[in-house]
Amino acid sequence: MSQEAGTSQASTRLGQTFERIAEACSEVGRDPRTVTLIAVSKTFGVEHITPVIAAGQRHFGENRVQEALGKWPPLIDAHADIVLHLIGPLQSNKAREAVQVFDVIHTVDRPKIAQALKSEILRQGRNPELFVQVNTGEEPQKAGVAPGEVAALLAVCRDSLGLEIAGLMCIPPANDAPAPHFALLAKLAAEHRLAKLSMGMSADFETAVQFGASYVRVGSAIFGSRA
Ligand SMILES: *Cc1c(COP(=O)(O)O)cnc(C)c1O
């Protein structure tokens, strides 16, 4: 595909996604400016990302630190206003690189990661926005803290480490209706006075918006299906 055709397809899909967000907002009386769309570019190369940047998109999500380091530094050099989000699990030995390249980290889920991030934030003088990931479906294979452990992890982050936490993030189980998971995340955030919610993907972002999402993480609806 030519660069121009790529740009136009990307802007069409972006435009459609923004329209769907606006419609979901209007159904529940939300201001669409309170929802930020993250374009999830994992597995897609720079040639797919460049047209989406050209279409005006600035928030992007990646799920692997190494993949992000291989793609994003030149794009960030060229567009200083890009905001890069880590939406995949973080190992503590990757905390240094994660704090270097990401502006928002959605996947804090244990004290060891919180501690590693705190050290790097102090060392590098960077200040990423942080989310605690909650395993709302309590799935054994899935990352995230169990709903019943949220209070304890927040206490470690906020009280012991002095880390500011912006909000909560979840990925509902693939085969469940997402709404009860979004409702649970919103309830936990309200209980702990957390302002932001990271929830909703291509299949369910409108529902997430109706339950109060501040960030929706949309990949295939913008970039097409992943190989
Ligand atoms: C891949 C991914 C997304 C985007 O998924 P789509 O279904 O392609 O929109 C959102 N959130 C997380 C955590 C992901 O890993």
C-alpha cells in the first residue's frame, strides 16, 4: 500500500473509532474529551504506525518493552508530543528501560514491580503515570492483582513507597460479558479515590466508556487484525 493510501485508511479507522467513542459518551452524558484513545500498535511495524501518527494520533500502546525500544525512539524524536503506554506485563529487570521509554505504565501488579519503578523514577527523574492492573476475573494465567489485594498493594505503593497511582486497569476474561468487570473496576477505583480507569479494547470499548473509562486501548479496530 502506498504511504498516502495507508494514511487515508488509518485516518478513516481512527475517525470511526472516535465517532463510536463520542456516541457511547452521548448515551451516558459524558464529555468525549474525558476519554483518551490509545492506539495499540503491538506487532505492527513503523510503516503501519507512521500513517496513524500522520492522521493526528498521539497516544500509542505497546505490550513489550523490547519491542517498544526497537520501534519508538526515532518516532518520539520526530514527534515530541507522542505519549507511549505500556499495557503488557512488566518484569522488574525491565523497569529501567520501561521508565526510559514509556510515559504511562498500566500494569503495576506487585510490590516488587512498584519498588523497581520507584528506584528508576528517582534515578532517572522521569515521572510516568502509573496504573495498578486488577485481575477482575481472578484468572490464574492472567497478570494483575486480585480484587481483594488491591487495598494492600495500593498501601505499599502510596504509603510505603510514596508512589502516585493514577488509576486502575483491567482486561476482562475473554469469554465473559465485560460490563460486570468494568463495573467492579470502577467501584474499586471509587473506593480508593482513584480518578482514572484504563479499560476497553476493540470488542468492548463502548461498554467501557459507559462505565467510566478514561483510557480505552484499541488495536485491531485501528490497525487491522494481528498476524
Ligand atoms: C492487545 C491489547 C489491547 C488491544 O486489543 P484489540 O482487541 O486489538 O483492540 C488492549 N489492551 C491490552 C492489554 C492488550 O494487550
